[in-house]
Amino acid sequence: MPHSSGACSLCEKAISRHSLMDHLDRCLSEKGWKEVEDPSIVIHINPKMDNRYYLVLLVQPDTTFYSLDAFLKTSVGVDEDRSSRFQFKDQFYFSHMNDGYPGMNFPLGLSPIMYEEFTYLLYTQGWFPVILKGKMMGKIHRTPPNNKAITIVTDNNTPEEYHQWLQRPRK
């Protein structure tokens, strides 16, 4: 049975995926996050075969796919030199450029494909790759006080023993 509620990593209040955008707008305002003209992107990510667990990121619009790739690799605990790719329908974006395919060196905020669902595949040292799926939930006209490119804004408190899944730092 899917878990539909999680915790805001900023205020620790329980929130559902359905109320997330409204909560974020209020919470970020209350926390004093600066309002900006160019909106940040809210991205929902979960394991492809298991939607019980999820993570929501606030990503500044000038953040590149390379930066998101590096963040996901670090969160999973995989070396940055591991191959990975984003897939939007039939279009692939590889971390290691391949002939005929574009790389990841362009901003998410300028990419029309961010409105589509995507698959992220990360090749690990184990037998199976990490496969995540993601989608943009919306945009918010706020930016973190530290101008951090990517901020974890909520998750649903995934158990630590869940194999190769993104974990927000626990306090």
C-alpha cells in the first residue's frame, strides 16, 4: 500500500503529496526564503518499481542535468564516475557523452522536457542498476537562503535499510 504522506524537511510537519505545493509555498515564505522572478522547479522522484517511497527536490532553474545527476549519485552513495542517464520518452541524456546522443550540460529551467515524466538509470557496482522515475510537480518563486542548487524539501521517511535509495540527512 503506497504511503501518501511524508514530512517537510524544513518544518518537520506531516504533509501529503497532494498538499505539497500549497504547503511549500507557505512554509518557504514563513522560513524567509527570498522571492525571485525566475521560479525554482519542484521535482518528485521515486523508485521505478516501488512508489511507496519518494523524495521531493527544490531545484534552482539554472541547475544543469549534470548537477542533478551528481546529486542523485551522491545521495545513493555511488561514485560520480559511474555512468547514468536521463530518459524522456525516446530522448536519452547520458552522463558520459555517447555518439549521437546529447549530454546533460543544459539548465533544467530552460528545458521543455521537464514537463514530461522521466526515468533516471544509474549503473552501480552491483548486479542491478538503480532506476528512478521523476516528474516536475510545479514551480515556486522562492530560492534557498544559501542559494543551494538542489534542496530536499520532503520525503516520506524511508527506512534506512531500503537498499540504494536516496536518504535525506537525519538529524
